[in-house]
Amino acid sequence: MAYASNLLNHSSKMKNASKLLHHDRFLLLRCFSNDAQSTLNRNRDMLRTPFPEYLARNSVSETANLTNISSGILKRYISTATLKRSSIGGSLFYGEISRSSQVLSRRCFASASDLPPHQEIGMPSLSPTMTEGNIARWLKKEGEKVSPGEVLCEVETDKATVEMECMEEGYLAKIIRGDGEKEIKVGEIIAITVEDEADIGKFKDYQPSASQPSEAPAKEASAPPSPKKEVVEEPAREPELKASKPSAPPSGDRIFASPLARKLAEEKNVPLSSMKGTGPEGLIVKADIDDFLASGAKEVSAPSKAKVATDAALDYSDIPVSQIRKVIASRLLLSKQTIPHYYLTVDTCVDKLMSLRTKLNSLQEASGGARISVNDLVIKAAALALRKVPQCNSSWANDYIRQYHNVNINVAVQTDNGLFVPVIRDADKKGLSTIGEEVKQLAKKARENSLKPQDYEGGTFTVSNLGGPFGVKQFCAIINPPQSGILAVGSAERRVIPGSGAEEFKFASFMSVTLSCDHRVIDGAIGAEWLKAFKGYIENPESMLL
């Protein structure tokens, strides 16, 4: 009776355990001992069979054995899940926690190699588009003590150089990837930390195990591995002997030749039409080509492909592609392939704008402030036009269109490291001097490759100006996803326009601007309405100050 009571007690525990094992059985296999795994393999049908039914089909001793093993499995599962939660919880940057600043780390304990407890630090994911990064330099050396909040190293991401901070107190025992290491995958181990200073020397020759890759982000780590599929070996088949079938007799202009003969004739520039095949039904074979060449027939004087390639060889240099270049290439390709672009161009008279800028700069110089550029006025006009026509301040999300209530303008900045688009947040609510100061600071940080994620994320619209700096008259820009619009600004030029009288004319300065629109979000009439509002602010700039 006592044994039966104990068995029923275990069966009540297994009511919930069987559900857990049914859904996560492959994840749990990593925590089982070898004996438990072999026992579960022999009794795998229990995972899919209700416990009372399984009890009726199997002996009492066998069921009790599996029940005891499963109780131990649950204890191991709970302790492992607790460990994973603590590891993942300690894998975020010290300070502001965001999805773009995850430090991948894994706590390890003593194993067969007699290594003391330690923590493996993985390459962090510092931006939503980052898949790999470079180590710019280590600010901490091996053996040094580290504390929460201290900077371990500088990481070059796909957008900027970001400082990676320490999360826990300890000692930097081993640097796996040193200064200047490039193309390190996200999650790949870059360093080892320990809690006890005496354990530092034990990691002198440590190398991460190739069979145990570092943990991926929490979302990927929690996914159970796919079940192994049993490969059923098919009986070997005897190779079928393919008898060469005689080809049909030649008819018309068609020439019958074996593949090898055709290839050889192409390489040697031998005209097949001038040959007679000796194969079945007049088929031209390799021997016919060899006989034709051996007979001293002149080859066609056209140069071979190899010779053309040799003669046309050019002197060139291969330039390594930086991380930002890779990201720009992939995003622009994605944008051009998946977003239905269309373009709207207008000419805006900027005489009043230039006059207002001259007055404002005189006031700025008198007060010691920075000068206001034409681009600052364009950013302000674009922000106000977005507030007036909010449909253009939106993005496509497949099932819905997301319309933003904040007007955040990305400004394209060209640097030696690539194209950066820092963001001016709430540009519609800021003054011209504030916008100008922020643009200068962000452009400086972009050229120094020191932008933070908050400096370029969260934009809702982009302005690209190639007119003032480069004198480009007009161009069409590629949309910066997930945004639905980008404004391409050209240079201002003097033009002759009709005057009030029949024989009169006058001069005026016009600036061409082109709006690139995502047709899924912005219809043509909406895009034209936005350009009308933008032109109104440019040609009557005093209205921007109201």
C-alpha cells in the first residue's frame, strides 16, 4: 500500500510534468544525464501518452523508475531555467536598457577541465541591424579589476563606435579577441571574467570551445533545437548503363554534335558547319575536332576569351568594405527592391529665404551665436510641412500604416567612413539656432565615428542636401526604411523670369527639390500637397517664425 501510495503521489506530479516535457522535451535533453536520456529514449511514447494510459500499458516497476527520473529532471530544469534567467538578466548594459544594447554573456562553472567559475562575454548587439562588429581597442587589460559601469572596450558597430560597459564586478581574466579584431559575429566570445583574482592565471591558455558556441540573444537561446531526423539509408542502386542512342539524321541547318565536341570547337574556334561527323547518324564527335585541327586547318582569327581577358587586364586596388558600407548597401538594396518609389519635383524661389537668412545671421553674430545655414531652414520647413500634412510622417507596417506624432528629421551626413543619418528630434518645435547647433554637433560626431544609437535612431523623415555642399542641381534620393519619404535638395541657381510688363524680365534664385515617396503610404496627391506646404514655407519664410 505504501508503494502504491508513493506511486500515485508521483503520478499526480507527472500530470503537469508530462505537458512540460511534451512541449520542451528537446530543450530538456541538454540537462539530462546519459542514463536519463537513454531511459527516456526507450520510453519516448510516455511524452505523448496520458499517464493513466501509460500506467496501464507498462509494468509498475518500469513506470516508477521513469517517474523518479522525471522528478529529478524537473529539479534540473528549474535550476537551469533559474540560471539562464540570471545570466540573461545580467546581459544588458549598465544604465539605460534597450533592445539595441544587449551584452551577450554566459556564466560557466567548473567542468572537466578544472576551470573555476567564470563568465564568458560575447560580442554585444549594439544596434538593430548589427550582425558583426570590430574591436577598436580595449580600455581594460588582462588581470585588471572591473566594476559595474566601467568601460571594457570600444566596439565599432555598423553605425558608430560604442563603448561597451561592464555589468558585474570581477577581474578580466582573458581577452579572446584583441585590439583591431574585425568581423566578430554577434554572440562570439571576446573575453572571460572571473570573481576571484586567484583564478586569473588558470585562463592563460583558455580558448573557447568550438563545440559550444556562445549564447545568442535571449530570444534565440530559448528556442528548442529541432529534433533530429532519422536518416533512412536507401539501398544502393546499381548504376544504369546508358547506351548511346543514335541521334536523328541532320535536317535543315541543325548541326548534331556531342557536348564535348561542341565545347572543344568553341574553345578552338572551329566551325562545326564545315565538318562532317563520323559518329552514328553523322554525329560530330571529339575525334572529328581533333582530326580537323591535326589536318592543319586554320582556326578562326577571333581571339579566345582567355586572350581577351589577358589583353584587357586593368590595374586596380581592392578596397576593404567597412561595416557601415555593408549596412548601407543592404538597406539601400532592400529599399529599392521592396519599396515602390515615385518622385515629385518642384522649383522653389529662395530670394526671400536668403534675405531672411542674412538678417538672422547678422543678429546671431551680434549675440555671439552660430550662423544659420540654408539647410537649417530647409529642415525647419520640412518639419513644419510634415506637421501640416501628417500622412507623409508615416511608415508602412504590412497590416497597418503607422503615423507618427513626433517629427524627427534625419539629416544625411557624408563622412570618410560612409553615410550617416543623425536625427534632429522634434524639429518642428525647435528654433533655427537650436536646429543649426544640433546639426553641427551631430555632423562632428558622425565624422569622428562616435555617434550613439540614440543619435541616429527614431527618425520619421530624411533630408539629403547635395546642393549647397556640392552644387548638384537636382537628384532623386532612395528612401531610408522604414520611413516613407525623403527630400533631395539641389542647389540654388539664378534664372531669368518674366516681369510684370510684356517686354520686362527680372532675375530670381530657384532651388529644385525632389520628394521620393513610398506609394504604399503616400499617394501622389498627398505627396503634392506636402510639397505645396513645403514650398509655401520656403517662399514665405517668415511664416516659419509664427
